[in-house]
Amino acid sequence: MGTFISLAVILVVIFLVTIILVQVKGEAGNLFGGGGTSFRTRRGVEKTLFQLTIGLAVIFVTLAIVNILYT
């Protein structure tokens, strides 16, 4: 059981990092504060990636806690 949870944590982390990097790449250099600060509504793919990021973060935290409890 512990091996499965550890593998699941690794897979979720890979997906989470990939999605975050895709979002940062789409922001045209705002990673280090470059560019103007304009507030706008997320739409389409950007909104889906944002929601997926939140979902994967919740799954990661849950799996990490379960991994600690069962290890």
C-alpha cells in the first residue's frame, strides 16, 4: 500500500509541476515580476488549467498526509 501511495504522490507532483510551468510560460515572463499587473478574468483553457492546478494541489496534500500516516 505504501509503495502505491508513494508512486501516486510522484505522479501527481510531475503533473502539478508541468501544469504550473505551462501557466507560467503563458504569462509572458511574469515569473519574476516582469510585466504589468493587470487583473482580468480567466477564460477557456487558462481557467481549466487553473482549476486543475487547485485540484492536483488538493490531491497532493491528501496523498502526502495519507503517506505519512501509513508509513
